Amino acid sequence: MRDYRPKESKRTTQIAGGKDFNYYLGIIVLPVIVVVIAEIILNIFAVPVYFFWLIDIVSFIYVGWAVYWKRKDSFREAGTAAVMMGVLIGLLMAVFRLIYFHKLYLIFNLIAEPIRSGLLGLLVVWLIHLVISLSKNSKSPKNKDSYLSSLVKRIDHKK
């Protein structure tokens, strides 16, 4: 008899750097839950917008730290995790605001908020990567001058 049961697929969906979707999900689940709960509470109490930005930036710094120092991965993995986290936070918060405030114009937030949050996450992780790479260049024994001072020397040399 022929077996018609579905075969188990061993294929995994690789997103960036050869990493699986579950890898990124494991990194971002807890920060997304914490940020969404905090932002819902701040929405209910009508707190100014800059607190939302502060919470988002701190959570993206945490994700960058978790990927760089805990998992020793590259900028590509950190950027992908931050973008995924930003899109998920933005989408969840847009849905909450649409339901909670009952305003039809908030439907546009379903597109704008995930894009804004994803780009913010990418920017924060990119800045973390830039600071780390600049500090590594300044501390390397073969490179006694820092990266910034070498740029200044090149600019002065051109004049």
C-alpha cells in the first residue's frame, strides 16, 4: 500500500546570514512582549511620544547587545533581528491603536508604524555596529591611531 501521509520537510527558511526564522524569533520574543506591554500602558495613560521612542531605542540596543556579545554574530544578523522586531512591534501597536482609539485614519498606521519601527531598529543597530568597529580600530595594536584621527590626517593631507 502506498503511504499518503505528508512527508516531514527538513527545509528551513533561511532569512539572512544562513540563520533560520526560529533563531531570530528566539532573540526578539521577550523584548517584543515587554515593549508592547509598556507601550500599551503608556498609550492608556497618554504619555508623551518621546517615551515611546526611548523604549524602542533601549529595546533595539538590547537586541544589538544580545546578538553581538551574547551570540557573537555579525551586523547582518543583528540588523535582521532589529528590523523584524521593529516591524512586529509597529504592527502590534498599530493594531492596538486602531482598536483602542476607534479612529479610521489610524488604519494608515498599519503601514507606516512597522516601517518606522523597522527602520529605527536598523539605524540603532547600525550605530552600535559603527561604535564597535570604531572602538576595535582604535584598540588594535597594529593600528595605533584611531580611525577618526586617521580620517583627520587624510583630510589635512589633501589640503
